[in-house]
Amino acid sequence: MVAQSELSETEIDRVFHALATATRRDILRRTITEEQSVSTLAGDYEMSFAAVQKHVTVLEAAGLIIKRAEGRERLVRANPEMIARARALLARYEELWRARISRLDDLLAEPHAESEEGE
């Protein structure tokens, strides 16, 4: 299987939407280390099971977690491939902004012709 590196605009929107909520970020963090049932996850939040299930659905739609059935339970685990793709996207954004800041620093460091003429 070939891993896709570029995220589509729709995938980017889904990932950022999924990560925009603290509860979903926490669910993702908890499922990185081990697979957990939705019931177990729901037990740790002050919200209904249905609300936690909706958070899981958003994460699953973004591809950040994988859900599977085992008997009557629904188990979820983080999807390392999509996390790596999202991380690569953020690294590209960081590189872009660092380059822009560096150019701005260079521009600000240049001596101004007007101030040199007035001296």
C-alpha cells in the first residue's frame, strides 16, 4: 500500500475541524497509546455517551482514528498514517512562516537609504 502524503482541501478541513475541540484532541491523545472502547472513553467525560460518540464520529470522518466492532463494543484507536500526514502539513506551514519571518527580518535589518542620506 502506498501512503498518500498530500491531504486534499476536504481532508485538511476535516482534520482542523476535528482538532478544534479539546475533547476530540484528548480522545485522540488517549487512543494513540492504546485502543479503547467508546464506552471507556465516555466514562471519563462529563457528557453523555451520545456526545462522546459524536466526537468519535468527527475524528473518524477526519481519518484521525479508526473504529472497529468487537462483539457489542466499538473500539477506537488513533490512525498513525493520518496523524503523520497532518503533521507533515503543519511542518510545511511552519516552514512557510519561518521563511516569511526570515525575509521580514532581513528586510528590517537592511539600512534605510533615507536615514543614511540625512546623516
